[in-house]
Amino acid sequence: MNRQFYSPEETPKFLQELNKISTGYVPEEKKHQLVFELGEESKIWVRLPLQLDFLTLDPIGGFQYVLVLIESGIAVVGFFEEENLMEHKVFRGYLVRKKQGKSQIRHLNEKGKSRAGSRIRLASTLEFFENINLRLIDIFERNRIDKICLSCSKTLWPYFFQAKVPTPFEKEDPRLYKIPFHVPSSNFDQLKRIHKLLFMGDMRYITDIEGNIVNDIKQRINLDNPDQEMDDW
């Protein structure tokens, strides 16, 4: 699948032109995207910039959100006001079995509890998620949160959402948004990278037919070459 990224100012222009030539579109609010039907099973997926209202396409005034990246042994939480990173925290835990390179959670799922090292890693795992949730609770108590953007494997969800210190939101919270990009590591650099991508719109298409339509619209609205990121998504 091909993918091109556009600024918040450019995305509405594309939407107007796509709406003129499409047979209609399907809104997918949970994914914050519109799917334009072009006939003959041809489609263009348009994910809106995170800070644009899904219905009006206008910027949300004073937009605030949290960005949470979690994997076994490392996580990062960031709080943003519009495009500005206001605070962040990186978390590390002793969750990985050194020789096997396997997380304690995966080991428990396969073999259950075992020796002292496993018990230490399990305790570290529980503390790891409790510390993440304590930070989130603090952020939520001090700020209004419009979106909760999360990258976390389903294997880790029970430890995250059922921790002794609970998350300040439920699994079905309408603000919860699954990050639609590949996150190679849950560190500060990836926090900044994912934030940048979320604040841009992107269009995805499969064949050259849709690609030609996108390029034609670019020329029609005198748009310079958009930022593109074809890897790591």
C-alpha cells in the first residue's frame, strides 16, 4: 500500500477534491479517517490530522492529548498541548529473560511461574505498569484530555488496564485511539516521531489508478510535493 502525508492545511483541500470525483465516502470515526469510494472497488483512505475535528475539519482549539507507547521493559508517556510537548517520562522495567530474550509475560503465558528470577521479573512487571498509570493519573488530574493515543500489544493490555493502580480511562473510552503506524521502539525519539505523524494527514491507496488521482489533485490545487514516509508504518 502506498502512503503520502500532508499538512493539516493541505488535507481539507484534498478532501474537497476527492468528494467531487468520488461516489461517496464512509466515515470511520474510531480510526479518525474517511474512506472514499471511486468505483470498481477503488478506494482512497484519508486519515485526518489528529487535531482536526472529525465532523467540521476545523482545528480543535487548545487541543490536548496524551501519547503512550508501551512494550516489554520500556515505555514512554507524553503530554502535548497542540504541537508542543509539555512533559514526558520514560519507564524501564526488568521484564526480559536475558538468555532467551523473552519477556516474563510471554514466559508466564507459556509455562507459568517458576523460579526466583521469574518472581522478581513478575514483580517488576507489575510495578512497571503501576508507575505508568500513576503518571497518567497525575496528567489527567491536572489537564483536560481530548485524545488518548496508545501503542500497546494486546498481550500487555491485561497488565496495563488491570493493574493494581488503574488507568484513568477505560478500554472502551471514546477518546482512545490506536496509533496507526509501526512503532519500532517505545522511546523518546519515537514519541516525537509519532507525534509529528499524528499531526499530519495521510492518504493510502493500493494501485497506480488511485496514485494518478492523487497526483492530479496535487497539480490542480498547486500543492508542492508532500512529506512522505514509506517505511516503518
